[in-house]
Amino acid sequence: MIYNFDELIDRKNTSCVKYDALKKYFGYEDLQPLWVADMDFKTPDVIINAMKEKAEAGLFGYPIATEKTYNLVKSWMKKRHNWDIDTSWINFVNGVVPAYSAAVEAFSEEGDEIIVQTPVYFPLFKHIKSNNRKLVKNPLIEENGYYRMDLEDLKSKISSKTKIFVLCSPHNPVGRVWDKEELEELAKICIENNILMISDEIHADIVFKKFIPLASISEEIANNTLTLNSPGKTFNTAGLNCAYAICKNENLMNRFKNVVEKRGISSVNVFGFVALEAAYEYSEDWLEELLVYLKNNILFTKNYLEKNNSKIDLIEPESTYLLWLSFKNTISDYNKVKQKLLEESKVALNEGSSFGLEGKGYFRLNCALPKESLEKALCKIVTKF
């Protein structure tokens, strides 16, 4: 291994949400933070050096995406996901969540229905409500620790007011990488009912099995899908505000662009473009080693829970560094579990209920940290449960 993912980095007092907003969000400061979805690993040196070079030039005017920027996104999609895309399909934005909110506005009207699969990353339903649309839930089905789509329930939820289906792929927080057959069945239902699909694929590169971009399956699906992505999660550059939307359908892309311009979210951070180019051109070897380290952390967590006969159940993920832990067999009172984690274990995890009512009884743990820190956290949790 070339890269040192075991390095312990003190992130306190660095103005980061994960460490410096504990008091604000949890009421305590002396917690080990295992919540926000960023990694406690340094961004690859090649990205840091590219940013240093840009900083030393001393010019920080308004940037644009160059031909090189577009080509690197296209080559990355081809190399990592066997997806051929065209420059005209790509539109840069300053974040996946702002782009998602803009898409909700672009492709639906107030009062229209939008379907999400809960439990799911909460901004995906938060921005439905903030745009005055109607949230419709199509809960995932958990069977023996494995989640699958409930397509029969989906069909029953569709009405003449249903305009958008939101896919989280790979899924946050349950960690599923959807199979081609699942995606094809889902797309068939949406296309037959004239429902646009928005696919949040920001975790697409952090996978432990083959990932298939929804829009890569067929031309018909591509013409009915808006894909949102970013190097932010993959290379730990989320704070640089650089993301992009991909859509083959020119009419849909133009509608999306109109709202993007209206909302003023097309201006990407100057360092965002620099980081994206360095990531997609030179950092693939770092990513490969990261995936090995993350997989080992996941297996270490699984074995630690089993070895200590813990009643906490791990939903082993097929993607992401976010672990979906069930506390249902520990203490029946969910609020007491939360209180015990904060006051006795002294750890900050995301409450499962924040991902929808279907997440009650679960907590999400970020395992993208040095193994030494992970073991410390698991010890503090398991000894109290």
C-alpha cells in the first residue's frame, strides 16, 4: 500500500461541520464524530499539489469548464462505469443537492407528486417539501438484512400527479448497489407512466460490486433520466462545491439549465475544477487503495460485532463507507438508545429516523477513518450495548 490511510489527523478547530458542529447538532462537544459523510483521510497529494499550484498563481477569477474538464468526466465514466457520454450531456453545478432541488423545480409544478424510496438521504425528501411538491414514499423492503425495491407498492402509489421518481444509486444509507434487472424493471414502470427519473449517483465510485449508471442501460432510459454526480465523496473534496448533471435528452437538459441559471448555481469554485481534473486524471490508484481500506474497515466492524456477541446488527453495504446499524435488538426505546450513545458511548452517529420513519431503530456510522479510531469507536459503542 502506497497511501497511508492509518494517519491520525486532528480535525478539531478546522471549521468543519463533522467536528466543530457537534455542540450545535448533538448538544455535546466531547463526542467522537461518526456522522457527516466526509472521510477522515487526506485528499490525494496530486489533488493538493494541483490546488497549491493554482493558489500560488494568485489569480482567482471566475473559472470555466474547459474541453479538458469535459473530456475527463467522459473518460472517467467510460473507464469506471463503461458509460459513453457526450460533452453536450454534461452541465456543471456547484453541488448535487442544489442541482437536485433545481431539477425538482424544473420538472414538476407545485402540488405535483414525487416518489422517493425510504429510508433515504434526507435532502431527497427535504427539497420536495421546500419546493411545495407532495412527497410520496415507496419504502424499501428489508429481508434478512438485505434491502430490495418494492415495485408493486411503487405501481400502487403512481397517480396522474406523479411527475418524478428519485433514485439514490448507490443507496444511502442502506448501501445497496442496484442490479441491472432491478433498474430495468424500475425504469419500465417510470417510462410507461411518463415519470422522469432523477438518479443521485454521488457514491458511484465507492462500490464493492459492479455499479451500473441508470442512464447507461439503454437509450430509452437515458432520454428519461437526469443523473447527478460529483468527485466530492470519492476524493473527499465535498467542500470544493463541484458537481455535474448528465442528461442525453436535450429538451430536458435545457429545462434543467434554465432553472440552474435562475437559481445561480452554475458557478463552480475555481479549486473545484482543479480538484476534479486532478482526481479524474491522476488519482485512480489512490481510489483503488481506498476501496481496499474501506472494505477492510467494514469487515473489521462486522467481525468486531460478532466477536463481542453484540446485539447490534450490521447491514453489510455493497457501497459507500456508511454503515447502517440496527439497534432494534438492544433497547426497545429508540430515544434511550440515542441518549446512551451520546451520554455513555460518547459517539455521534446519524439517527436512522432522519432518513425517514422507516429508519427508526437504526443509526448510520461513517467508517471512513483510520482503523485505530474505528476500533476505539466500536469499543465505546459495544461495551454499552
